[in-house]
Amino acid sequence: MSAPELQNQSPAADSVGNAPGVSVSVDVVDNDGDLTASSVRVYINNTLALFGPTVLPGFAGTVVATVGPDGVTVTLTPADEFEPGEQVVRVVAADDASNTLDEQWTFTTAAAVAESDDTVAEDTEQQVGFDLYLDTSHDVEVAKYDLRLVAGADEVAQHLVVGLRLFLGEWYLDEAAGVPYYRDVLIGAPNSRVIEGLFRQHLLADAEVESLTSFSLSIDRATRSLDVSFVAVSSVGVVDVAAVFP
């Protein structure tokens, strides 16, 4: 039995001069007719754009079954136009016999036509979810006598990390907020499953988080710390976080 394969990639592999707002489309086909449609995942520039039949925030598109049971056609358009340069599309899929596909192709986009000052100002006004940017030491960053701001998916990632570093009872305005580090983490025999459950519960309770697509956690007993990484789908895009807690 053969594995699924790609056909009709657009823009074509190694093509140049594509418009910055170009859509990405591809046929994922299986000559044996046993493609597992829910397994199809598409990454655009390392960002998950399609998970099974679901087009993730930050992208618009469709997933259409082709004639017969032997494949699907995927069309995706990023909400933000591509930056000039090389773009990478990766497709992962499997069939009912566990034959897998994991292939990618590249194409190049040209520079966008310069926008007028009025258009830039309008786009800036539509941005939501601003916050003060925190540097690697978690201090407010000041550049050229001005505070730096963070917005969109980066702002979501930042406030999720800040929330996960909050000790339960530490914030006097809401003593129920935070992670019970002293009860379940900074103890002699921490249980990784309990800790993972606490972190998942905290993330999914956030108003901006719609789902978690991956989560991993390991305990460093020597330093009494947690190495955590997760990918979350938020209302403003995919959030990819890797951090050490607390």
C-alpha cells in the first residue's frame, strides 16, 4: 500500500515573484483511497495553519474532498501578507494503514506595494491586546526613553507565561489566582501528571486560549524547576511557548 502524496502545489515549488497575498493550495491524495483526512496538517513558515479539517486562527481557507475517497484539496491564505523572501509549506498526513507523508516545498514572494500613511494608521488602530513588553529578566523594557509594547499572539504568549509563574496566593487582589507551587511542585516527590493537569487547567481557563495542540513537561529535580513547552490556539493566532517555571 502506498503512502499519501502531494499534487498540484500552488504556488509551484521554487517559483519566484509571487504576490505577497498569494494563497497556498495543494492536493493531498492517496491512490489506495484510504487517506485519514483528520491527520492532514499544514504548516506555513513553521506555523500550524491546518489541523485536520480545522483552519486555525491567523489563516482563512477551505478543505474540500476531491472526487472519490482518495484525497482532499486544501487552500489557505494567511491573514497577514507574506514578507518578501522564501516561504516554506510543510504537509503531514497518514492513511488508515499508518503510511505517512511529511513533505515540504518552498516558493518566493516579492515585496508588497507600499501602503499610504492613512492605511498604516488605520491598521494600527485595529490592533488589540496591547501590553507592556517584558524582557528576559521580566522587567519592563525601556528603549530610547519610551516603553516597548507587545500585541497579538506575542502578548498572549507573554501573559500566559506570567500567569503560570504566579504563585497561588501571591497576588493580594486575587488570592485564588496562580499555580500552587508550594503544594504540588516545590515538594519532595512532585507528581508530573498532577502538575501537567494544573498547567493545562490554567491555560485552558484563559479567555484568549481556544485549545491546546501540544503540551510537554519535564521536572528538573536538581534545580527544582519545570521545563515546559506548549502550542496553543488563541483568538489572535497560534502561540508557541517554551519556558522554565517557576
